[in-house]
Amino acid sequence: MEFRIIKSPSRGTIDILMRRKGSAKSENPPCIDAIGLVQGRMIDMVVAADIAEKAVGVTVEDIRGSCPQNMILLAIFGDTASVESALREIKEKSEEGMDIC
């Protein structure tokens, strides 16, 4: 998996992600001080979303690719400390083999 973080994202960056998100929810996440981006195999991204939401108070959205059924990455929205914590937890769990019963 690849990881990136955007601290203090611009309005344009947020708009790009909101247009490409997979959920039907129309409202923006309540707090967008930072955005964590995770890209990888679909199975790993589904597990990563679960880890992030269980670890800290973040909102996770799947971001679609050029085909509607093609999820290319996850966007993790929240305050900077929470997004950093979620990404750290995903990295740690992935190094352990993502066994998260």
C-alpha cells in the first residue's frame, strides 16, 4: 500500500475528492484539517478502512477511479492528529499481516 497525507487541504483538493467519493452521502465530513490517502489492493483497502475507523474519530470514503466500480484509493478525513494516528495504525497492522479479528 502507498500512503500520503495532505495537511490543510485546499478547497479545490477537497472538491476533487468529494466529486469522486463512492458513498451516496452528499455532505462533506465534519472536520477536514487533513486528508490521509491510502492506495493499494482492494482487499487491503477495505481492511484499512476498518482499522482507521476503529482506531480514531475519522471519516473514511472510498474514492472511485475512471470506472464507477473501480475503487482506487481511500480518503481519510479528520483533524491532523487523528489522520496521522489512523495512517500509523494501518501501517502497523499491515506489517503484522493485518490480522484484526
